[in-house]
Amino acid sequence: MTGTVTISLKDYHKLVESKTNLDTLKDNTAYSIKELQVFLSFICSRKDINTHIDEFNRQSKRSNIVIQNGKAVIQKKDEKNRI
């Protein structure tokens, strides 16, 4: 289906600005996730926190923390496998 929409120039600029803001938010979120993974990896190398990670994974509805070769990885849970 094709069509056209007429919006004001002011609303168009708000739309363009919101795309820029979304891109910035996505970049900042990805950066934060990587920093959290580095922090968790550091903590795992200093102390055995596997029981805490297991408990987090059991309670979390949206993500899992997995330790792979001494590095923590935060993974999004599969939508199909949610309880």
C-alpha cells in the first residue's frame, strides 16, 4: 500500500531529531552493556559469583548472564522461551 502524508515542516524536523536521539540512545545503550560485561568479567575473576548469576538468570525475564572463557556476556532471552 502506498500513499502520502502531509505534515508541517516543524513536525518533520521533530521527526528527524527523534531519529538522531534514538540513534544516540542505541549507541549509549550498547556502550553501557559492554561496560557492564567488562565489570562482571572483572568481578568473576576476583570472586565466585556463579550462584548469584544463576539466581539472576532465574529471576530475569529479559536477559541472561553467561560466563564464557572468563568473560561475562549479557544475552537477551529468546521471546519464545519466556515463561
